[in-house]
Amino acid sequence: MPGPRCFRLGLARSPTTLGLLLIVLGAMVGVMDVAMNVAGVTATRRTGRAIMPLFHAAFSVGTLAGSVGAAVAAGQGLAPTGHFVIVAVICGGVTVGIARWIPVEELLKVPARNGRAGRAPFRRPVLWLLGGVALCASMAEGATADWSALFGVQERGLSEATGALIYACFSITMACTRLCGEVIQRRWGAPKMLIGGAVIGGLGLASAVIAPSPALTFAGFAVAGVGLAYASPVVMELSGAAGRRADGGGGEREVAFATTIAYSGFLLGPPMVGGIAELTSLPVALGAVAVLVLLIGPLTLAAGTFRRRELSSAKESTSSGTVYPSP
């Protein structure tokens, strides 16, 4: 459970202990993230609705609530141990309270894996490309979380308190955009959401970096939140669909694969920006992130091409009676 781990984290008395606990915490959060995305995919299948963005909107609200809670705790002089205990109790209570309603695949008989959906995820180009979309988005999100405030302070002359609000604006617009995800996906479809989001997100980040006005910097990062809002939930939904079996289940491996690549972006994004900024400047580094976001467009198009090839191949193999062996 995440609660006890958070409590122990506040009791760390050395960098080594803190590092080990953070590794454990990160691993457990990663497992929970995969489980939540799999449950979300299951919910979309049962309801027949494109509700993955709604689940990820809750994630955005949670990150915003966590940052606000940390600010309040710091302002009140609350020690980390006490803060973590409160968070652990709240999170543990919510998790236990909703556990009975988490959707779970209940299949009495799971048929053998046939066709392209039965191949190991790392052998399927479509999943690498979808993972690449999630990678670009998570690198941009991680870079914004870690560097937007410093950018506002150093490059736009904002106070530290005001600079911290830049990421808050980014998170708010992302959460609000995700709340509208079902309507937008029903109207435009997943590929257009990803491609349009890439253009909006890239232009938003570029505007924030180029425009000299602090107000336009806020606006640019807010627009970037809109553009990046759908990348992660739509990728998870498409990954689950790519692994769906004939009985309606499946997709767990594919979701886990895409999630792993996405988490790599959170790990790589902030230090990449720091390294480029060290060699050039912070505006140039964030500009590079804007270019990275624009890559989501061609990656989405390529993923669609490979997915159509998979479906065509599976259809041909079914009509000819050919069955692909399980990996």
C-alpha cells in the first residue's frame, strides 16, 4: 500500500535510506499506474464510452491538490513526517473505500492468443510508436513541472511565488481539457486528438519561450497544457485496444508496455532540459521540448499505418485459416 511507504519516507535519516525508499515508492506507484490504466481500459470497454481522459483528469487534479497541500503544509511549518502521515491516511482510506468498485476482467476461459495481438509487445512497431507518443508527452510534462517556474523567475523576472503558478496554470488547463475528452473524442476521433494536441502543445510551449511578456508566458504554458492533455489517456486506450482478444479481454501487457515508456519520459525530460540549458540557455532547452512535442504528430500517423497493416494481416490470416503461434 502506498500509505505506509509515504510514512516511512518521512522517517529517512540518510541519503541512502531516502534513495532506497524512493525506489520502492516509485516502483509501487508504477505498478499502481499500470493497474489504474488497465482498469480504465476495462471501464471504457464495459461502458462503450471514451472516458479515459476523465480518469486522467482526476490524475491532473490529484497532482494539483498535492502541490497545493505541500505548499499549505510548508506554510504552516508542518514537518514532512506529519505531512506524509496525513497524505497516507487520506490516500489509503480512499483506495480501500473504492476497491470494491474497481472494474476487473472476469473471464472463465481465456482463448489462446492468435494473430498480431498475441505477439510480445516489444515485437510490435505500433506499440513502440504509441509509446513514443507517450514518451514525448511525458518528457514535455516533466520538463514543465521542473523548469517552468525557474524559467519564469530567470527569464521573465517573476517572483518565486508567482513563477510557481505557471505549472499550476498548466495543470488546471490540462485537467479541464481532459474533462471534455469524451465529447471531443466522439466528435474528432483519437488520431486527430493526438495530432491536433501536438500542434497546440508545441505552439504553446514555443510561444511561452519566445514571447517576452510574462502574461504570454503564462498563456503559452496554459495552452501547452491543453495540447498535451489527451496524449497519455488516448495512448493507453489505443494500447489496450491493440491487445484486445476475441473474447473482449486482454491488453494488459500492451498498457504496461506503453506506461513503462511513458515513465521513461518523466525520468529523461527534466535532466535533458537541464543539460541543454547548461550548454546553451533555458529558453533554447524548452524550445527543444516544443519541437519534441511536434513529433507526436508523425508518430501518430506512423502508428496508424502499422495498426492498419496489423488488422489487414490478421483479417487475411483468419480468412485463410492461418493462426499465428503464441510468443
